[in-house]
Amino acid sequence: MISKDHIIKRFVSYVTVDTQSDPNSKSTPSTKKQWDLANKLADELKTIGMQDVSIDENAYIMATLPSNVDHKVPTIGFIAHFDTSPDFTATNVKPQIIEYYDGKDIVLNAEQDIVLSPDYFEDLHLYKGQTLITTDGTTLLGADDKAGICEIVSAMEYLILHPEIKHGTIRVGFTPDEEIGRGAHKFDVKKFGADWAYTMDGSQIGELEYENFNAAGVVVKVKGKIVHPGYAKGKMINSMYIAQEFINSLPRMETPEHTEGYEGFFHLCSIKGEVDETQLEYIIRDHDRGHFEARKEVMKKLTEELNAQYDREVITTEIKDQYYNMKEKVEPVMHIVDIAEEAMKQLHIKPLIKAIRGGTDGSQLSYMGLPCPNIFAGGHNFHGRYEYVPVESMIKATEVICKIAELTAKKA
Ligand SMILES: [Zn+2]
């Protein structure tokens, strides 16, 4: 099977290249340094024997593993992103390899007293006896999503070296800028040409996701009237009090800190206020499309009511949809989830199917015509110094990719 050392070596060669993305940049990729890894990946795909390897002017990489069967099989794709989060530095990543993890505290950095402890990060208990890759406590690791890239490259290499495993045409896609929400923006779905795909961008072993939030952003502007406070009787309108009425009219329990699972929410992200004008920024999230639309209606109604009450347009509310639940696009082709689930079961991995309380590139891609559930890549504690990945999970993810390819050909 796939050797541990081989996976570790490949993974380390990726995470030691800094590819942090930048939300304040307008270019694609958002940072020049993402090219360093992008070019290396394109070369590596050629070296392992992939066909039609292309890298476009925005650093999107695509490649093909041709079918090795005579009958017609749907073309499937595997997608991962090579940028890392702007939340934490990725300069000088120094991965630490912990063999036969003993289930105790891991000192990441003795000098700075940074400890990765199972008392706090309970998931560590799952990996006793396994090989973990951690940071040295001063950077993130970048398993999100270089673990995904490593698994896809390793699976393609394995299939090339093992032609006895029968599969259809497989497409591979690596993207920049996922962490700043733009990974799918310039993804050429037509050129990719797959019937469906999977992002290898989940966390814990077994994760399989095809539901995410419907999402909207809201800007509420409240107009007041400023007058000298000594002579304001009957004249001043304090926009901050009206904003407060708006806030208090929304259900206090339907907020992120009081909801979980399939419960949606209104989230007040910011308030900027003076007497003359107050601006509120909200996000609306709900898995259910009907409930999502109803939440937007609630805000519109409330705006109308307050305007009527003050007898003029004191409030304007601007609502913009951001992304939608991919479930709508995946459910009509549910066999793509079933194949992934079966692949895991055949490999003795317990599938953990749950709804994402957020969005993924796959949700955008699904609405662009490429249904795209998300599969575990194995890492934990993304976007920070406590990030780690068990090598065994990366090997399992690699096997899942090979198994999905095999099952898709068998079922066709
Ligand atoms: Zn990711």
C-alpha cells in the first residue's frame, strides 16, 4: 500500500512553501508566492505521469488521468486548494513528526511554552499510536488544504503505478485563494469537464458533507437628525436608538451563540453609530431555503414597520445573497454521495455525514454546474498553531480517492 514515508515527504514538501492568501488583494492569485507551489505542483503532476497538465494565468491547475477501461464511465474530479488562511502566519513552517503518539501532551515549542494537549483538543485521543504531523508552535501547518493536495497527487500516482485498478477518466483541479472565498470564482467548470467532483477539504477521518448554509449579507442604514442637544426637543432623531429597536426586534435566541446543527441565525457582525447615522452589518444563515427566504422577509418587514412608525424612511436595508446550500444540487444526483460513503465503508472508515455550518468551494461549484460534495482530508485545528494531521488519515483519504474511482467504473 501507500508508504507513510512517501506521504510525509510529499506533504512536508508542500507545507514548507508559504502560500498564504490575502483578502485585501484584488489579483488572482491574491499573493505572488502562491505561484511557487502552483508551478511545483504542475511539474509534479507531469512527473508522476498525468496527462493534459495545465496551469492558467490565474494559477488554476488541471490534469487528467485517462480511463483504463473500454466501457463508458462518468468523468469524476478531485479538487483541493493550495493557499493557506490569512488568519495565521505560514512563513517558515517547520513540521514536527511525532511517531507512535503516546496520547499525552505534545510540546510544540518548549521555549515559548506552547503545548498541544488532549485535555483541550480531545480529538487527539482518536490518534493514539499513530504518526502525527504538527507545527513548531509558531506558524499554522497548512494541512488545510495541502493534505488534500497530497492525497490527490498520491492517489493519482498509485493508480498510475497500479493499472490493475480499473477506473474511468479522472480530472484533478488545484485552486488558489479558497481561504478568502474566491477559490471557485475563476474555476473553469466547462474546461474541467467532469460529471461531478469531490473537494478533499474536510477535517476528521470519515467526514462527508453535501449540505451547507444558504447565506446572505445585510447592511442596515439608519438615518437620524442631528440638532443641538440643548434645543432638540421634538426635533432630534437619534439613529442609535432606532437601530437599537431594530436589533431588539430580531429573535435574540436565533444567533450563532444559541444555535447548532440545522438551526439558522441572524448574526449582528458590527455596529457603527452616531446620532446622525448608524450602520448595522448582519449575516443571515440557514440550511433550509424556505427558512432562509423567511429570515430575509423578517428584516424587510421590520424595516417597513419602523419606517411607518417614524413616518419617513429612517431605515434602508440592503440584502445580498452570498451562497446557497449545495444540497439542492447534490440531492438529484445522490449516487455521488452514496459512492463516497460506500468507498469509506469498504475501507472500514465510519462515514460521518453532517451539515456544514458554513460554505465550501464545493457549494459554489455545485451551482456552477459541477455537483461537488466534500470529503475529509484528515487535519484538525485549522488556521492556527495547533493544527495537526495524522498520517494514517492522509493514507486513508488517498485510499478513498482510489476506491471512489474504482467503484465509479464498476457501477457504470
Ligand atoms: Zn480548506
